[in-house]
Amino acid sequence: MLPRMARRLGVRDVTWPANQEPVEGGEGGRRIREAGVYPDTPRISRADWDKLAAYFLKEAPESLPHAATPPVTVGLPGFRVRLPDFQIKSPMVTLVHVDSAHRRIYVGDATPGHSTLSVLDSRGHAGKIFPIPSPVSHLQLFRDTLGVLLMGKLEPHDAALGTLGLISAWRPGANPTIAWRIDSLQRPVYASYADLNGDGIADVVVSEFGNLTGSLTWYERLSGGGSRRHVLTPQPGALTTIVGDFDGDGRPDILALTAQGDEGISLFHGQPSGNFSREVLLRFPPSYGSTSLQLVDMNCDGYPDIVYTNGDAGDYPGPPKPYHGIRIFLNDGHWHFTEKYFFPMPGAMKAIARDFDGDGNVDIAAISFFTDDTRRAPLPFVYLQNMGDLHFTARTFAAADRGRWLVMDAGDIDGDGDDDIVLGSFAQPDAQPDPRQLSARWHQPGAPTVIILENILDTSGTARDHEQGCGLTRRRKRDS
């Protein structure tokens, strides 16, 4: 890492490792040069660099401690594990999306040269399979309109190859047409649709993650069909956004999670005419590897809290990180957040917070992509059942290690009134050793491309249980 740091500071005469990454050519390389990622002149003297490097070499520990993972029970009461017959050999699933309204599951696969978007029924049987130009990273349905985000290229890159398409008449028997299209996006990974400037037309916020360069940008949809670009922050690593009036002034605000060095959660306050001002709510160390964000009331006080995961270890091989995992930050009612819960989970990639068991308390389902494979029992999936007051029982299922879960979604697939969970496998090993040969399980015959965790909740007791969950908590707070 030290030679890479030196290059960022313009110190050129430092020995590089054999696996140094070259700057990409073409437009991506031009963007990197224009952004000054690697300065042409030194930002510090060689003497100061030597002192800095010596400090790191002296202070860095020989190894990282293992995280003390709480007990995890094998077995998911309230769920039935389904392995659909839909299978892709060596799957590279970049998206699963539950369409509850039509009881469908969308699955995006990034097999090189054969990217596809498949539509499965509620049982996981494949219906239509659409070839697509590049891997899909996000999908949103609005009645008969489909919003789809294509990355351009899966591997880290800085060229603006991504596309957003808004496809109308997305229903059986119709002739779909592209109602709105935005090209030249930098490796986009997420889109939020909302009217941001009050003109009655839905705009879009795009997380252009990029690589060494990128941005968080909103695109104003013009009445003539074009768009106008507005940069919220010109930094790489934009991951996800949530739009809502969070400060109560009647204008839409944007809550955003960013990674790639300047990691944190920011609130962009809406101003007149579609302008925004940035307030940093939480900032994390650049080693954290932020991966997902959810906004949900976890302690039943009426204020939205933050459920956050960090676990990205994809840039460079390294040991499992004890600070990876699932965190809950509670809101004091004034958008000041304090960490109140941490569940260690090396490689945590995403968490979904829902009341899965119908007791009125919000539970958490989470996946890990970079699991600690040196442990006796790696944890690729965990279900944190909320027993009240942020006390959780951790559970998993026996077949959880049959796939490498990069993506997850939840929704009512079978129309029975509760939320099911879908996991998607990206079964490609990384550069780290695999002492347990888990990758062999990901590719063996019959290995799942997706797994459905079917919720078999008895909804007849939901109302009663809700009074035992948040209802009871709020009543206790009123009484006190």
C-alpha cells in the first residue's frame, strides 16, 4: 500500500510491487489525469515521505485480531429455503429485484459477452431472458415503466460507458419504448427517481461510483426529453441514495452513502430551484469499505435510524477485517446519529431491515461477499431476529455457503402478505487464498444461482404481535 500512497502524493522514486495497477487508456485515463489523481510534481518532500512510511511500518500491527462473532444458530424458523431450477453456470449475478406487484424476480447476470436480465416467477422458474448490452446494477418499476441502470463494464474503470434507460409500456403484449435515456455515466450503481426541482417531472439521482474518479449527480429531466446534469459531489464511490423531505422544509433532500476514500453518510438539503447544500452526518475511516445504507426506525421512537454495512475488500487482497459488519446508528430526532449496535461480519455487503417475523420489531437480513474463510464456520448470510430493545438473535441456514452472495432483495414474492428474501450468487473467487475450497461449492453441479428464503409467517397473529413490539415499546416510553 505504501508505494500506492506515494504515487498519490506524486513521489515517483518508490519501488512499486509487481502487481501495480496501470492507469487505463482512452477516456478513462484522460479523466484520471485531468482529476490529478497521480500528481506530476511531489506534494511532499522525499525526506517527509520516508518519515511517513517509517511511521506506518513501525506502528502497523503484525496481524489483525479476529472479531468476536456472537453465537449464530443454524436454522431459520419462519422461512423455507428454496433452490430454484433457474441456474447459470458460474453465475455472476449483479442484481436481484423482487417485483411484489407482479410476483416476479428479476435477475441480472454479467457473464462476459452474455449479460442478461432474466424474469423469474414466484417459484423461481425462468420466463423471459433478455440480452442486455452490459451488466445491470439497478432496476426500478413504476407501474408499467421500467427504470434500468447499466454499468457499461463490470471491472473497475473510469470511462463513462454506463447508461440509464426509462422504458415505457413494460407489460405483456405491449411494445416497449425508451421514454428517457441518459448515456455517458461513470460506472453507475444506483438510481433514485423523484421530482427534485418542483416542475412536476420526475428527475433521477445517479450514484456514479466510477473507480479513481466519479460523482454523485442528479439529472434534470427536461420536457423535451433531454436532460441537464447537476453534480452534487465530484468524488468517486457514490453507492446509494434515499430521497425524502428529511428536514421538514417541504423540499426533497438526498441522503447519500459514499465510499472510495472519503467514506461517510451525507444529507444534501434541497434548496430553491433544485440546488442542494451538503451536511456530513457520519464519516468513516477510508479503510472501512462501506457497502449499504437503510433508513428505518429501529428503536420505535418515531425517528428514522440508519442501518449500515461495511465490508468491501475488493480493491486489494488482505486479511479479514474485525471492523467489518452491521451497524445501527440511532437518530436523536435532530438528525444526529450515534452508533448503538455492531454485529461483526467480515465482508458484509448488504443489509435489509424489515419486520420479517411480524412481531412489530425490525429484523435485519445481511449477506457477506468477502467472508472470513479461515474461520471454522464462515458467515455468508445472517438473519438478526430483533427480540426488542436492539437485542438480536443471530441465525443462518445450512445451505448458505453454496453460493457467493453479492446481491440481495426482499419483498412479497408469493402474495401472502409477508416479505421473502432473494439472494444472488456471484461465484467468482477473488485473489485471496481459499483454504476451505468454498469456490468449489459455488461451481459444483446444482449450485444455486439464486436462493429464495420463503417467509412462511402466520399473518393471523401480526396485529397482536405488533402490540408486543413497537407498540409496547412506545407505550412504555409514554408511561416513563
